[in-house]
Amino acid sequence: MSRSLLLFASFLVACGGSPGDEGNNPGKEEGPVDADGDGLLDSEEADLGTDPGMADTDGDGFSDFDEVETGFNPTFEWSHTIAEGDYAPGSCPVAPDLSVAGPTGVGGFDYNGEHYEWTTYQKGDVAANWEGTDTFGQRISFYNFCGNYVLIGVGAAWCGPCQQMASTLEEEQAEIRESYPNFQAFELLMQNTSGTTPNATTLERWKSGYGLDTVAVVGPDDSAEEGLTPLDADGYIPTTILLSPTMEVISMDEGLTGSGVVAAIARYEGR
């Protein structure tokens, strides 16, 4: 055998194969795969239910890896950090059942001899999402807080009882969080003192005037006003709606605040 052939044969023995058998070795192991380059292995994405071919499965602008690292749900587009505001956005480990979300109850009241009725939420309904603009100009929705208990207060700047509710809401939120840290108050200010849609200045005055540092103060816009009707059961404000971590209505228009919220959550968890 020539010296060149001997060297080639030695190379094959050292490498344990022959020309052309790369990839055909049944004992060869592939390394970890991260097809979309988001920092999560494909095997991890399979466990999470995310798309191994998309770095941002739910399309919310945050990568799957970043959402997992910060404790959010990478498959639910509203579960993510919120840039401004001292809010408590929800991790949403169990997303609301969107197939049944929406009001199923009937609200009504009598006025000037006439009876009025409309579709509204009732206990047990899954709330559909609603989105408005907060004091920082951000789009904020109910579903941003999925995974938390959420108290929605619906009111108007001209409403005296709404002003009273706002004056104690920050303190009450702190009290409720002592028992349930996964709690967020969401105040929906639907009108200004003139009875029209509040602008950014009105929202900021309301927030600062009542010291609502950690409460989300949100106003509607023209596209969101239609979704306000189901958020009232009796035609009077303020309305309070308490939602579970899966956005199920625990209490509807019962005026719950403070210790009443704590008691309602305790009853819900004891079902």
C-alpha cells in the first residue's frame, strides 16, 4: 500500500467512518435546537405551547423568551409588561375562554314612566376585552391584568359618588393587596364634568387629584364607547365589577370596595 493510501486509511479509522457517511451514523446526537433564535430551545417551546418558528408567538412585540423570563404568558397577546405606570399586569397562566366571553344578563331601569333594558354582565360571565387610553397615552385593556383579580370602577367626573369612590381607591387597593397581592384596580372614567369623553388632561387631573398612583385610570375613545353599555346593570354610576384571574365576573354592580372585595374573593376561592 502506498504511503498516501495508508495515511487516508488511518484518517478513516481515527474518524470512525468512511467518506459520505456523515449524518448516517445512528449513534450521532444532534445538539440543542433553537430554530427561531429567541433563546428558547424547540423542546422548551413544545412544553410552553409556543411556536418554535416564531420568536414572538402571540405577536405582542415581546419575544417568547423575554415573556417567560419576566413571568408572562407568551401565548396570550395581552400578557406582557406595561411601559409606564405602577400597575400590576397579569401573568395570565390560564387565559380567559374567549369562545364564551361577553355579557349574558339584562340590565334595566325606569325613567319618566318608561322602562329601559340592555344587555349587561352578570355573575359567572367571562368579560370580553375592553381597551382604552390611560394617563400616559398607552392603550390599556382589562386583559392586560388577566391572572389578577381586577376591580373595575366605572364612573364620571361629574358624579359625586364616583368622586367619593376615587378618594379611597388607592388606600383600598393597598388594603386588598395585603390579602391578595395579585389584585389591580382599574378605573374607567367614561365622562368629564361636561358629560363628554374625557381627554388626557381630565384623566391626569383625576389620577393626581385623588392620588391614584397604582390604580390604572383609563378613558374611552370613540371606538370603545360601544363597549361601555354592558358595564352597568342598573343605569346608575359608579358601577363596580370584580373579575377573577380568568376574567370571570365574580360580582356585578354591588358597590364592592375594600373589605367587601376581600370577602368576595374569599367566597369565590372557597367555592
